[in-house]
Amino acid sequence: MDAMDRKIEKKGIPRKTIWIGLAILFMLAMVTKILFGDKSAKLNVDEEKFTIATVIHDKYQDFISVNGTVEPIRTIYLDAVEAGRIETILIEEGNRVKKGDVILRLSNSNLLLDISGNEADVSRAINDLKTTRINLENQTITSKSLILELQYSLKRLERQFHNNEKLFASSLISKEDFEISRELYEEAKQQLDLQKQKYTRDSAYMITRITSDEESINRMQKNLMLTRKRMENLEITAPVDGELATLNAEVGEVINYGSRVGTINILDSYKMRAEIDEHYIARISRGLIGDFTFAGGKHTLRISKVYPEVKNGTFTVDMEFTSAIPPQIRIGQTARIHLELGESEDALLIPRGGFYQSTGGQWIYVVDPSGEQAVKRNIRIGRQNPKYYEVMEGLAEGEKVIVSGYENFGDMDKLIIRNKKK
């Protein structure tokens, strides 16, 4: 190689430098993705496995649907007012009864013994009163006779005393004889006074005793009448006209006082009894209107009574008919009642669905306009009826949401929607 020949050096970025630069860029991309990328939990789901609905703006009808059962307008309970053994059942349940019809007959041997004992006591008391009256009459006769004798003796002694008084003044008798006659006269007068006092006192005592005995006998006779009247209670009768709906009794069974043996339905009219979820208890009151369809016609009702007690998450209301009662209706039939809670208002609505059970109405999956994904969004649900939920916050008209159940979605923030038709 001569002086004119020179080695030409290659220009450019060394390969090693290129690889280092690419590695740095890759690391920066990874760091950027980690720091600023979408870290939300995702789940791929098939479109046909859930239901999508559109948020609409429409009239919200404030009503609920409840199941109502036909019941008689009034039920009369048959309770035993006397204990006893059931001897005869004269009317079976399901039959019509008239007021006063005997349904059951009881027997009670203890009651018969009580009546016999009371009758004996009354009879003995009446006999004692008769004896007392006879004794009073005899005593009165004896006292009057004694008073008459004392009065006769007093007159005789009084006459003798006055005669002796004149004789003593003429010195025809001694002073001793005069004093004796005077003393005998004074003694007789005192004896008569004492006997009259005794007669008055004894008469008052006997009259008081007789009055007391008479009052005692009157009480005993009244008790006897009440005890005898208890015998009437051994026949359980229908207090009103109606239908003997139930009869819980068997021949030979012993029932106690107060035992419920049956019920009578008043068939003059009917009512509907409905069980309502306790969620609505603050909004239910007397006077609310409802309706239901039966035998091809629409019939209206009004709440007449609200039972405040909550059992198993529900409370009970009675509803009376405000329209004609259908003639075909029977006790025990059921119907779906449309119960109005308020007037219709414009509102943002979404159809009812299983999502509410999973979220409590606090959030929902909103489908984006592309239909390729759905994102969790917080919302606020207001009122609800059997068809719609009222949306207070979080959604706009026209947006699409998933309203079916979320049991298979876990707690994912985003759903990637796969459409198998594509």
C-alpha cells in the first residue's frame, strides 16, 4: 500500500449502542405502563349472558303490587264460656248457621253439683227465715201479754195507792201501810217501763235480723240463678247469622273455659287482606286506593286497617271494596293488587333487575357507546315499583346499563364485552 492508499473508516451508530437504547426505551415503556396504565380489574364476559337496558325519562307510577286474599268482612270467634265435656256436635263446619242455632252441647257434672248445693243452701236459709219469723211472732205475743198484765197490775196498785193516800190523810191507816202501797205502785210502773223498752229493743233486733236474712237469701237466689244460667252456656250457640268456618272440637273432648272452638264468617260482604314488605310501612296508611282484575272486570279497594306489627319482614293491611263485589268471588281466593302510593311524576328510570340484590342500588355497570366494555359507576336509587327503579343520581337518559344479576362478575371494575356474533 502506497502513500496514496488510505483505510476508509465506517461511520454510524455502533450496534451495541442501538441495543442499549432499545433496552432503555423498553424499560421506560414498562415503567410508564406501571405508573400510568389502566390498573382496574377486568373480566371478559359474553354479551348473551347478561341483560342490557336503556335509561329512560318517563312518568314514574308510584305503586306496588301485592298479593291479596279474599276474607269475610268480619269473623266472629266461638269461645267456650263454660268448661265441660263435648257430648254432641249438631252443626259441622262449612254449614250456614242462624243466630241462636246450637252448635255444640257440653256436660259438666261439677256444675250440676254446684247447682244442687246452692239450691240446698237457699232452701235452708228460707226455712231458717220462716223459723225466725215464727219466733218473732211468738215473742211479740208473749211480750204484749206480759205488758198487758203489768198494765192491769199497775192500775190496780195505782188505785190502791190513791185510796191509801186518802186513808192515811184521815189517819185511818198506818204510815207503814201507806208507804208499802206507794212502793208497790212505783215498782209496778218501773216494771212496765222496762218491759216496754225490752219489747221495743227485741222487736228492732228481730226486724234487723229478718232484713239481713232476707238480703242474704236474695243474694243466694241471685247466685243460684247465675249458676243455673251457666247451664245455658253448656250449649254453644251461633251469636250471628253466617257460615261456620272452623270447628275445632271432637265428641268426648274436654274443653276449658276460654277455649276457642271455632269461627263464624259474616258473609254480608268481603275484604282483601294483603301482606306488604316492611320497606313500605312508613308509606302505607288508611285510605290508599288499590285495584285488581277478576273475572274480566276491574275492582277497586281502599285500605281500611293497617296492622303495625311486622312478622317475617312483612306487615298486614285490610282492604274493603269501593266498587261492586264480584258475585263469583270466594273466601280464600287470591289476586294481584295494584296499590297506589302516590301520584305519577316525571323521572329518570331503569328497569328492575337482579343487579339491585348485588349492589343495593348503590352502583351499576354502565356500557360505553362502543358496546365493547362496561364500567362500574356509583348511582343513587330512589323509589321503586314492580317495573322500574327511580334514578336520583349517576346516570343520564339514553345510557345503557347492565340490569341482570352480578353474581358471576365478582368485584370487577370493568367488564370486557365479547360479542360472539361478530
